Amino acid sequence: MNNKQMNKLRKVVSAGPSGGRYGIIKWIIALVFILLAGGGIGGVFNQENDSSLSTVSQSNSNIEDALQAFDGNNFEHLPKMVKLPVIYDRVVDGDTQIVTLNGHDIRVRHLMIDTPESVKEGTSVQPFGKESSQRNDELLSQAETLYMMLDVGPATDQYNRVLAYIYADNILVAEQLLKEGLASVRYVKAPNNSFEDEFKAAQQQAIEAELNIWSIENYVESNGYFNQVD
């Protein structure tokens, strides 16, 4: 981590937790990265924040313990709604990628979206399938930091893929693909639907602008399913 990144994290921690649940999460994550990078925290906290230091330190310890205990399969022990740092390996297609967590390669599927097929065996490449895959790769590979965040429900599906939100820096990748008309909202299942409203709003923007998948008449069903088109 360079000095510029460290100083940015220190500013976040110094400002203290704010903005509700996600403000607190952002603060904890910044603190975790400072500590993992070997940075000191002396002088970082304002006096008014000292009372919460013990709680944050405990949360930080719990997150570190969970990450270190991760064996590639025990997803149930990972914290929910917390951004966990991962390392990018490669994309599979527009909605699935391989990342590394604590030295283990895991296949992660973006929650609540679907993209046109581009590599599925026995299925022809669908319109904008390659574009969605390329854009997914672009967002993930160009990010300085990558995070995976589990929702509050099941961590895996029937294919043992991890169901999660992936952040490329501060960009929620699934939401960005929806905004660009390269994905549809699909497979929405409570309680893994914390960002359902945001995703549907992003999709609506693309629909109104007739971007990419929405430029082809009758290509996408109301449930997000992609029809075969000529």
C-alpha cells in the first residue's frame, strides 16, 4: 500500500464512523487495512471517537480471525455485509469470476443479475455476451482494490458458487453492468436482496436509454431471462 492510499484510509478513520450501517462498515474496513498494512493508529482517532475504539478493535479482530480461518469451503464463518479483500484471478463470463480469498480460489457469481451467455457449453453466444464478459473483466482487472461482500442469506448456490457482491474500488460491479445495459436483474431471492431497489433502478435507467441488451426488441423477458434471437 502506498503513502497516498494509507493517508486516504487514515482520513476515513480519523473522521469516525458516520452514515449509518455502511458508514460504520467503511470505517471498520479502513481500520482493518491500516492494521494489515502495518500502519500505526496513534493520533488517527479524535478524542470523541476513543470510546468506540475497543468495539472497533474487537470487530477488526473477528474479521481477521474469520479470514485466516477460511479454508476455501467454510463460507458460513465469513462475516455478512462486510467488504472482504480478495485478489482477482479471471472472469468466467459476465456474471461469474474467480477470485482468491486467504489463498483459496473461489468461483463467485454476482448476486441478483444475469448476463447473456458467452461460454456456456451447448449454447450459442448470445448478443452482448462477449461485451458483458469483457466489461466485467475490465472493471475487475483495472481496480486497485477488490472486495467481496456476502449478503445476509446463503453464501453459495446449488453449484457451490459463492453468491456475493463484488466491488472494484468503490464501484459495485453488478450495479454498473446493469447501468450499462450489459446485465438484467434476475434470481432475486430474499434475504439475499439487500440492494434489490438499487439494482432495479439501475436497470430502469438502461431500459429507458435502450442501452445494449435493451436495444433488441423482445430479447429480455420481464424476469430477466434472455430469449434466443436471430
